[in-house]
Amino acid sequence: PDVIDQTEKSHLGIIKFPVPVLKSSAEKLKYIREQLYQDDFHDLLVVDFSDLAQSCKTYDDFIQKMTQVPESALKYFGLAICGSKKKVAKLTGSLPLLR
């Protein structure tokens, strides 16, 4: 549900469970993203945030440019991973919280 602050301003409700934000190097993000293509992790929901996506002004532009770039050329700035706690922890368990 939406949340109301002390000044009665409404804030869109998001989710009912905590979302840890973890810190990682670019190399580790790349490694994790590569692992997410493996069959063991096919059931996880993954959203990646790349340099290519950041450089596009529209989603149609992003779609077109992605067809011209191999995955190996992408630089990841972040990954959102949702699914089995055990599987997510297998990939991210060694990462510290972002502070």
C-alpha cells in the first residue's frame, strides 16, 4: 500500500520485504551477470543496468542499439536480482552492504 508521511504527503508503496543494496566492483558485477545466464539461475528475475542503457534517451533506442552490441562489451553499473533467497545468496553472499 501507499505510505503517508507526517506532512500527509503520499509515497507510492513498493514492496513489503527489505531490499539490500550491495557494493561490488565492475569485474564482480560482470562475473555475476555471466553466472545468471547459466541454467541454475534461469528462474531468477534479473534487471541489469549497463553503460549502453544509460546512454540511450528512449527505450526504442536502447532496443535498437542492443542488437548491435555483444554482451561481452557491456559494462554493468548494477544488477537487480529477485528470486530464491538461496540462489541470490549464492551469487551475492560475499558482497558487503553499500554504505
